[in-house]
Amino acid sequence: MALRDNFHSTVVAWLKVTLPLAALGILSTLFLVSRTVDPGAAIPGAEVDIADRVRAPRLTMPTWAGMTDDGAALTVSADDARPGRPDLEGASAQALRATLDTPDGGQVNVVARSGRMEPDGTRMTLAGNVVVTTSSGYRVTTDELVARMDRTGLSAPGDVAATGPLGTLDAGAMQIGQATGAPESYVIVFSRGVRLTYDPAP
């Protein structure tokens, strides 16, 4: 019994010495064969992005919401927006989306490739494959659309192509806003050489 106890004590004593030494050997081997990391080269893309953000600050996925003077709810969002300088030009944005909910229960949705805000913040010009859809059933495409930010007012100063409840039409201009003489109603008006192809629903 005494011999077994002495053998057990001897083994335990040797393990207390050899195991820590083995662990130190493994750790030293890892440090010797590991590759040296260059902090300056670890994330080169991040340095370029930071430099670009400092040079041209911008917002990613911004959203703006407010009310017009006539009580319509306006929400504008974009994939990317850059602040402007009041003395030169207003803010700009890419991949714009806007929703206008009018007090009479109607809704207008607009998407555009880009947009630029006037320095005074009263108007935004949307450009590039502008598509306007309304809850009354119209879908309008145009190259440029001017949106008022202080009151309900959307206007396309150039050619528009539209489909709607009456069929398809082409026109030289379009406006969406309060009806003349009935400010509680909102209408879409096509003007300047309107050509309508009547296609009544079956």
C-alpha cells in the first residue's frame, strides 16, 4: 500500500512540472509560426471609405416625414443622401421614394433615380425614370417631377405618359394638387396637347 502511494505521489509531482512546460512549448510554437499582422493593411477598404466620408459626408437610408400646410402627410426616403451648401445648392439623394397621403384619403407614390432639394427647402426636383402612381388608378412616367415640400403640389414640366381608368394618354405636362375652388379635394390634371386613347373597363 505504501509503495502504491509513493508511486502515485511521484507521478502527480512530475505531471505538475511537465504539463505546464508542455503548455508553454505549444504557445511559443504558435507565436513563432503565426503570421505578423500589419494593422495598416488589415482593412484598406475602411480607410478609403472613411476618407470619402470626410471629403463628401452623406447619410445612408435616410427618411424624412412631415406635414404640408394643407394637411397632407409627406414621407421621403432614399438609399443615399448628401447635404448641400445653402449658398450654392441644396441636398441631393439617390434612389428616392416619396409617399403623399392627402386629407381626402388619397395617396400618391413616387419613385425616381435621383433628386435635389432647393436651398430654401421648399421644392425638390426628382429626375431619372420618375414613376408616379395614385390610389385613383393612374400610373404616370416622366423624366422630371417637381414636388412642393410646403404644400401639396406635384408637377411634371415635360412630357408624360400615363395609364388610368379611362385608358392611356400622353401629355406635355401634369399637375397634382388641390382642386380649384374646392381645396378639400385633390385632382390630377393633364395639359398641353393631351392625347387620350379611350379604353373603358369591360
